[in-house]
Amino acid sequence: MQIYQVKSDKLHGTNFSEVCKKAFELYRVIKKKSKRRSYVRSAYFNKEKIFLELFWQHLHEKLNHRDKVRRVRFFPCAIELVQHTKFDPESKENVDRKSEILHRFAGKTKNGEIFFVQIKEDKKSGQKWFMSVFPID
């Protein structure tokens, strides 16, 4: 799997509210560009829309507070990766739901930290959802 080098850096902060505020500001800028659901266009999927709401729902389901902070810090890097990468992801069918395909892209920050972005694709509708971002420890 090829790793895409992003230009943006991860967010800095000491607690969840501080980091989440910065990430949500970026999300609001993206959200203002569309009237309905917020999305970014992906270079890999031929400029198709990747919807973003599922990420925030998935994030709030997490119980571990430290894990939430760890994931939100990489939000700007993940958005840049989704928008610009043309490298093939690691794709596999979802074990729980056969009607979904999970795509996992690898990225690297300016500081050399490796992270993964996971996108869920619905086979029937073809819609793609940005699910999560997580670093490799």
C-alpha cells in the first residue's frame, strides 16, 4: 500500500474541547459550501462526493476520551488525504454488512506520523462516507 504525504499538520491541543473546536471550524467551512449534506470531492473516486457526517457520529460513539482526541487531531490531514490522493486503498467487503465496502487509505503527516483514513461505500447507492481517521502508534 502506498502512503500519501499530506502538507497539513495535525491539530495541537491538550484536551478534547480545544482540539475539537479547531476541527469543527474546518468542518463548518466545508459545510457552508453545500446546502444539504457536507462533503468533499475525492481524486481517487473520480471527483465523487465523500460525505462527512458519519465521522462525527462515529466519533461520539467512542467511549475512550483519549482516543477521541487522538482521532480528531488528524481531521485536517484526513480531509486533505481524501481530496488529493490517487493511490489505491486497501479495500475489502464489510464483514458485518455484505452491502458495504470499506476502503482504507494510508497517509503521512509533515512530521512523519502515519495514519489511516477509512471510507465506507454502499454497494447499492454508490454513496461514500468518511468514517474514521486513526494514527498508527
